[in-house]
Amino acid sequence: MNADKNSADSLAALASVIESRLPARGGNPDASYVARLLHKGPDTFLKKIGEEATEVVMAAKDADHGGDKSKIVYEVADLWFHTMIALAHYGLTPADVVAELDRRAGTSGIEEKALRKVQARESAPGGVVS
């Protein structure tokens, strides 16, 4: 990676390109893979996210048995890319995800999960969660 460029810059630049491919911004599905996925709608890019997540799992399992660990990086890059398409579709950005990760920093995952259960219980009709 270029020393003058950090991860947030890279994600923001990619997000900008993806956003430029949105149908509302004139993205051409005949000329752009991203525009094609966005044009086809959420079912298409959400299915792709599921496929890429599975490929991450398979690459990690392969690495556990002597496979090339760099394949994990390759598959995670595909997963992040397709997830960024979903973010753009829903009017969100990688910065929104980073802000959520920052919000969680220093909080135990166990505490975070317990807090979500309490919040769900409080917001459920009658205060009951099934």
C-alpha cells in the first residue's frame, strides 16, 4: 500500500467509485459490474455477499489444513467489496461501519451482546422477547 494512503482513504475511494455506479447516478449496467449488481437489486448483491462469505470460510478451513493463507485475504477483499455495494445501495458508507466499530471499542463482546438483548426486550411489545 502507498505510504501516503491509509485504509480509510482506500475504502472511501472505493466507496466513491461504487456510489458513482448507483442507478440514480447513471450507473450503466452494460459497462460496469457494480452497476449491473445494483441494477438487478438487493437479491442479486445480497446473494453474492452470501457466496463470498462462504468462500472466506472455505479459504480459512483450507488454511487450517496447510492451504495458502493469502487466499483468505483475497476472499475477504471480495466479501468487503460486495458488502460495500450493499452499503451504497442503502445510503451507507464504510465510515458508518468504522464509527460503529469505534463505538464498540473497549466494550466486551459479551457485554455488547447482553446489552442488545436488554434493548430488544425493552423495545418488544409488552416488553416480552420470544
